[in-house]
Amino acid sequence: MTPTSPPPGPAAGPRPHRASRTAARRTAAGWRLGAGAAAAALLAAVCPATALAAPDTGPVPRLTWEKCADGFECATARVPLDHHDPHGAGIDLAVIRHPAEDHAHRIGSLFYNPGGPAVSGVKALPAMLGRFPEEVRKRFDIVSFDPRGTGASAPVQCFDDPQDEQALLAGTAAGYPEGEDQQQAWSAAYRRLARQCADRNPALLPHISTANVARDMELLRRAVGDRQLTYLGTSYGSYLGATYANLFPGRVRAMILDSAPDPVAWSTGRGGQGATTGTLLRNGSDLAAGRVLDAFLDQCGQAGPLTGSQAGPRPGSQADSRSCAFSAGTAAATRARYGELFARLRTRPVAFGGMTFTAGSTLEATILSLYAANPVPGIPGTGWTQLGATLGALWAATEAPAAPTALPPVVHPSPDQVLAVACSDSADPPARADHAALAALARARSGEVGPYFAWADERCADWPARDRDRYDGPWNHPTARPVLVVANTDDPAMPYEGSRAMARSLARARLLTVDGYGHTVLANPSDCAARHETRYLVEGVLPAPGTVCAPDRQPFGG
């Protein structure tokens, strides 16, 4: 869900300072880089059924490790397409590991899933390795893989030519549709996409659920020779972990679920809610994003704009990280400025940083930028300071008179793999539901962000495939060892309430709270939380009940 979209032309007017233009490009690039993993977490939408647990009889894959990147090894694992037919058709999974740095004191393997669904573990592990505590890197082989249907693991592909998919999605709004015409075009495009995916992937789509990924992970655990599973899952990866823990409760050695959903709300909904409300709305993702967006605008306003000597250093430096370029001087004035920016973009989109920004695409990019409260090393344009810089540049661009300019074609990142997992996995309203009314409900309760999540759910309304082996609970099978749930109090994608519900739902779990902002504790570091996680993974010792940690940095805190 990369933030790009059509209409009018870029704003004319004074050219910004070269350093400002460079910062703008970095910020826009960061939005594009972060959109893959972040949007996957946002896009999950899903449908009900009774889980059919497959027996643990699959042949154990043989892993032949070869060097594939600096310090990493890769292998291919053959697993059954259908775990009820373990000796039938198979698929290949792409697997990666970083060997333990202190092999003499190696404990075993730590499996890592970065979330999504449909985020490549093979790509994510090298990018996130530095966020794992040093002692964990020393004592464990850290292993990840591309889940089935994703990346290099029997990927779902709905078109021979990506341009054909671009042509199909070209008529859909960026971010979310507004008005009856856009809404009808949106629904029609995703209905055609669903049919195309079913036609191209008839054997794979019925076996793509989270539960089948958990069964694959059980085979991978056996393949690396561990007697029990040690696991860290972030965002949607925490749902995968909870599913594994209930399918294979006796196999759990240690499991960290970072930023979890309420498993009942995510899978089926409570009290029949699943028949009328989509997964993201049931999960409260819109409410969480609305709260954190308000917090960003308030803190941006209080931080104040760049002034004097602060205007010189590059964005993200120590000097300007305490300021916010979008600030209007106060929290109230900055909220008002944000509303005015969106009113302008609705009538006159602007070109900026190689992209075209409409109200919808700017909202989408804003939500994704809230994921990292502070800059993430190696990913330009991340952090709330950078978000403020880009919104400030957009504000300035909308003040300039319009100049007609030919815009580059809009590129819609392929949703095939995300929807293949999400739409086969949980309960969602059918196509006949009043999705416009659901969007209005979401707007009423969570503001401008609400319709974005409601229409993300709608993409599954016509999805034709349902996995009979998906897991819908119960979620309280007693595990061999207790599970550790960790969460930020102000997460814009997976609300803190979801992690509390996850900890209550599991039979043996402890909640570790970080009083901070951002999506996942792994991506928004806390040394305090890392110490507790390390002790748990290495020694099996849980933090005391009610433990609350602080993040290493607060946004706009220098």
C-alpha cells in the first residue's frame, strides 16, 4: 500500500532549499520503504469457520544451508501443500538464519516472524537483526522464513504481467474511496482481483491460512533439531505465535508476542460481531491510529517549528529532533492545520518527492509513518520528526498556485499475497454488507483515519477461498512454558487493549508493558524491555506481574 495516487499537477512557487528537497526525497522514500511491512499489518481482513487441526505427521524437511548474505545462511524446506496429505503435493519454503555468535554457549534456534501477513522473513531478518539484544544474538541461531504464499515460498501471483494488475487497480482511489463512484470502482476492482487470484492459484489459496504456516513452522522446528520452539513474533506474527501455541502447546519453550491482536476479535469477533464488522475494525486498529495521530499532532504543536539555528541541520539530527516543521505553534492550531491540509488536498493534490499526494494517500502515509516514533537506522524518512517535515513541505506546496504538469503513472503495490492470507483466515462482512455505513461508523468513532481501515477490510468481501484448516480457537490450551506478551501503550496499528486481551486469552501468559509510542517494541527500542526479554529467552524467567518499562527515546525528545 505505497502512498501514490493520481490527479492534478504539482504546485509551483519558490524552489525549496536544496537540503530541504533532499530531506523531502528521503522522507518520501522512507514512506515507500516502510509501506510494505506496515501496510501488510494494516490490511489484514478475514472469515469464520471451525478449525480442523492437522496431525503432526509431515515428513521433516532436510535443510542444506548455504551462505547467502553477510553473516547469513539460506536453505529451502519442502513441506506439504495440504497437511492432511503429508505425502502428497509439496511446496518449497525459503528459510534464512543468522548463526549464534557464541557457538560454544548456543542454546538453540529462535524463530522470528516480522508480521504482515505476507512480509518476507528472508528480507526482514537482515534488516532487523541489530534490534535483537546482543545476548540473544550470541546464544541463538535466529531463523526466519517466507511464509507459504509469500516472497520466495510458493508465492501467490495473480497476474502474469504486473502491468495487467496495475491496469485493474488504476481506477481505485489512493488510501480509501470517497463518494459513491469511487466506492463502486473500489469494490468492482477488488471483486475482479479476487476472481483472477482464484483462477491463477486454485490449488494454493485453500491452504494459505495462519494455521498452516504454524504447521510449517512446527516442521521447521524439527528440521533444525530443537526439542521445543523458541519464538519471537511481531504484529501479525504474534497471532501466528498464538496459533502455534494452541495447535502445539507442548512444544513451546519460550514465546514472545510483540504487539498482539485480541485473538478472538481478530479471528471471529465476539458475540457474532464477525458477521457485521471487518477484522481491523473489530481489532480497534482505527481507534488506535486515531489516538496516536492526535498525540502526534499535539506533541508536534507543543514542540514548535524549526527556528533560527535549528533550521540548518539535516532532519533527524540532534538539533532539530526536538522540533516539528509542521507545528502551528500550539496543539490546537496544529490539529486545525492538519484538517486544513486535508481539505486542500481533496480539491488539489500535489506532486512531491516523486509521488502524488491526495488526501487519501497522505492519510495512508501518515498512518504508516506513526509506526516508528523515532528514526530507524537504515530506513530514511522514519520518525515523527521526519513526518512533521514532510507534512510541513506538503503544507507549503498547497499554499503555492497550481501549475499543470504531467504526472507519472500511479503505481499500486500488489496486494495479492496479503489478501491471500488475510481473506482466508478470519471472519469478514460479505459483499452485500453496507461498507459505506461501516466507513461512516469508523469515521464517527475514530476521525479521519476510520474509513481507511473500513475499506481495507472491504477488500476481502468477495474473496472466494476459505482455508478449512484455519484456526478459530479456543485460545487457552495450556502451554509447556508460559508466554510473554509485550506491547507499547500507544501503538497505532495493534492497540494495547489487544495485547491485554491476548495475555488474558492464553492459558499461561504474562504482559510486559512499555509506556511509549510506535508499532512493536522491537522497532521502538526499550533497553528495559530488552533486558526482560533476554532473561526470559535465555533463562525462562518472566518479568514480575505489572512490570512497566520506558522507551529509550520519546518522540521530539532529542
